[in-house]
Amino acid sequence: MKSRYIFIFSIILLLIGCGNGIASKEKIASQAQIVSGVIDLSNYNFSVDGPLKLNGEWEFYWSEFLDTNSSPAPHVFIKVPEGWNKAVLRFVDGKKEYYPSYGFATYRVLLRSLDVHTEYSIHIPRIGTAYQAFVNGKLLAKSGKISKSEGGSVPQYLPQSFSFYPTQEAVELLIQVSNYSYKKAGIYEEIEIGLSTQMMRESRVQLYTAGLTVGVILAMGLYYISLFFLRRKDLSPLYFGIIAILVAIRIIQTGDMFLMQFFPNFDWYLFYKIIYVDIGILTAVFALFTATLFREEFNRTILKAFIVFGIVTSFLAIVVPTELYYEINNIVQIIIIAGAGYGTFLLINALRNKRLGAPAFLLGFLLLFITVVNDILYQNGIIKSFYMLHWGYMALIFSQSFVLSQRFTNAFNTVEVQSGEINELNRTLELKVLERTGQIEVAMQTIRELAIRDELTGLFNRRRIMEMLEDERNRSSRGGGIFCLTMLDIDHFKNVNDRHGHLTGDAVLRAVATSVQENMRNTDFCGRYGGEEFLLVYTQTNSAGAINCAERLRSKVENLMFPDIGPNFRITVSLGLTEYHQNDDVEKVIARADAALYLAKGSGRNRVEFSE
């Protein structure tokens, strides 16, 4: 909200500055006017009222280059500022016939009651399209080359000021003009007279202001173009930078045409082609810029039409002669005004849809729209005003800079929020990774256990017990150690399954496995060999010790109770035992234990037998 208020306040300051400019241009409605080619300045105070516009009825000599020594020829009075092509030459059959645009003429005015001890300065703006200015017969300013024929005329726009001291009470200002290049001819902008110090100061202020304005706009343009190259996904900074550069070019070519101050011999035709091409490109790029900011509101077909319009008008401005393109330019201006109307409608929709930057964009665009209409009407002589387009451009660029700043600020805020979220997510993710890692470790451990354990009894499975037996045999073989191997078989286990079912058989297997584990030392190991058979390995134990262990296990199993099956239900086991001999392989050891087991079964079961 604060940034919005700051922006509105800045725009108000800009409008105040613009208003001050307008006030200075339209100062004192009761200023002296030229009447019938004469202006009396006896009651005009230049020190108080400032420079005076030489507006009114000038003497006009058509198709004649009058000079001071010439005898005044028949003349008419013509309104200044206004192109002579808008003045009535004659009436034919009750219809007005205007002076042709192409030709030559002389303007003349007498300035009475100037102080002969004061230095004055006259500022001449654009005149269409070549002129020579004389004060009391002395040539003091010229632009281009005047001629009575088209072949000898050279057009040039060179706004300039010149100073003089009045040598007599009445000062004659005489301006010879020729035009063969442009539809607007003669003096169609205001000529000013004032004290030399005033005019010099005003000229410098205008020059410095224009230079500062152009410099700021160019700097902004280059800045936003550099932003685009740092982040090429967003095209809006690029378009905005191009707009700023085109606007800067436009400013130095309008008003007092500061480009011509530094390059007075710049080709007139090329000068105008650049202006017209600038308008075409600016229209297309501005449409693209607007479309990037308000994609949902900008119609794709209309956007393409704007782009085609900009390309076509720029192409025509290059290939069509300047004097002919002036007629085309009238149509171009109408289309631009219509396009500005569409832009206003689009921005109002964006404002309704609460798009980011829409209020600032709309305000700047409306100011530009107003100044565009003003300049078009002023340029065509429809209204009395002055060129204000540079103010509109400044307002627009300022507003767009504000919009882009809003977008970048929001982007940075979003990045900060997302960075915080990412940091939090990373922290949470680390915890989750640790949690998942622990779960994975547990799962891997479970998988490893499942890979080496018998699922029913929880003892080592056959593959694992055989690996462990091989490891124990290798260790004993290298170190000269001993171990005993016992094979256990549940007596008449098939009868248990047949009479009581496989679930009962499973319960019996688990009960025997538990008894086996409880009877083993930590250094011993056992596993399910297959079916109802188990392998038991007593490490670092001789045959006597192993037989004692086997007897305790046999007795324990014999006394197991199974209340869920029946009070009288009992089981017994037979055990075959052998001792490892040096250089025995695993198969030999198992074979001897298995032989001992068969001996126990054959001897009546529920007993322990030993095999050497």
C-alpha cells in the first residue's frame, strides 16, 4: 500500500510540473497581438511578463521573396502560427481555394516600441521547410536553402534563436520561406521574442531538461535490457527497455529537436523516416509489452494485428517518399488512437480482475493517451496547445517502471518465502531421510534375517547352518580345534500331522526349536536341516560334553507339555552325535552324525547315540 501511495504522489508531482509548463506556455491571455502586420510593445514588460509569442496577423507575400529594399507588393494578412496551406487563397464559385503546400513566400511583421538599449532574442521553431530570417534587412538566421523552384530548395528543421539590438523605433522582422517537401508549409509553430538573458536561460533549461530526461530514460532502458539478459524467461524487461530507447529517440526528434542542435546537417528526409519508423516499432513493441503483463486480457488476434501494423507502417515509412507518407500518417494516427482506446478497455478489465500493476499501468497509459491525442490535434492545427507527448512518455515509463518493480518485488518476496519453505523442507527431508534410513536398515535387517532364518521356527535355515558349519570346520582345521555335531529328529512326527493336523505339527516344531535354543550356549549354533530334523553344533566341545548336552535336551523335550492339544500328549526326539576329526570335510561329519541318528532310531528312539 505504501508503494502505491508513493507512486500516486510522484505522478501528481509530474502533473504539477506539466501544469507549470502549460501555464508558462499560455501565460497572460491579454498579451499583445499582431494586428495587420504590426505589434505595439510599448505596454509590454518583458522583465515581468517574460517572452512574448508573436501570434496574430502577419503580412504575407505569396510567390515572392521580399526584402527590406523591395517596394511592398500587394499582400494579404495570414494567421500565425498556422501553415499557409490552411489559409484561403481565393473563392472560386463560392468555394474556398487554399494556398498550395508547395511554393515560396515571405512573412513580414513590424515590432514597435522596443528599447534601443536592450538586447532582444527571437526563437524560431520549425518552419516548413527552409527559411531565412532578417531583422531590419540583416540576415540573422537560416535553415536549409530557400528557392523559387523545387530543384534548388534544401529542407531542414533547425530550431534556433538569434539576438539583436533595435536600431530604430520600429523593427522589421522578415522571414523568407520555401517548401517543396512537406504537406505542412510556412510558420505553423509559435515564434517567441524576449530579452536575450531570458531566452538564453530558457533555452538552456530546455536543453538540460531534455538531456536529463533522455539520459534517465536511456539508463532505465539499458538497465531493464540487462535484467532481461540475466533472466531471459521474462520478456517484459526487454520490451520495456526497447520502449524506453525508442521514447528517448522520439524526444530528441520532437519539440525543439535537440538532435538537430548537435547535428544541424542531418538529412531532413532521413530525419522524418526515423520518426515514422520509430512510431511503428514503438506501437508493436508496446503491444507486446502490454501482452506479456496482461496475457489473459489481451486478445491474441489483436496483438498480431498490432505487430503487423507496426511492421507495415515502418516498412512504408522507409520505402514511400516522405511527402506522400504524410497522407498515410493521418491514417496511422487514427489507428493509433483506436488502439489506445482498446488499450484503455483492456487495462480497465485488468483492473477489474485485480491484476498486479494494473492501476499504475492504467494511470500512465491514460496520461500517454491524452498527450498523444493532444499532439495529433495540435500537429494538425485543430487545437491550440503545444507538444506534450514527452510528458506522456515520462508518465508511462515511470508507471511501467513502477509496475516492473512491483513484479520484481513480488518475485523476490516469493523467492524468499520459497527459500524459507525449501529450507524447512530440507530440514524435514533430512529428518525423513534419517527416519527412512532407519526403516530401511530395519527392513534390510529383516530381509537378511529372512534370508538366513527358517520362517516357522526362527532357527537358521539349512543354507545358513551349512555355511556356519563350513566356517567352523575351517576354523577348527586351521587352529586345531574341536567341535561336535548333533542331528535331531522328532520321533513319529508324521503321526502328529496325520492325527492332529499340520497346525499342531507346526506348534510341535516351534516348541522343539525353543527347547533346542534354550539348551545351547552363546558360542553354539543350530538350525533346521529339513522337515522335523535339526542340526546342532557345539563349538570347542568334546564328545563327552556334547553327549551331556544332548541328554539334557532329550529329557527336556520328553517333558514338554501341550495343554492345547491334550493332557497326555507327549513327544520325544532321537539324537545322533559325532565329533569332528582333523581333515574331515563337512559331508563326512554330517554322514557320521546321520548314521548315529539312524542307530538311535533303530534302537527304540528317544535316545542319544554317538558315532566315532
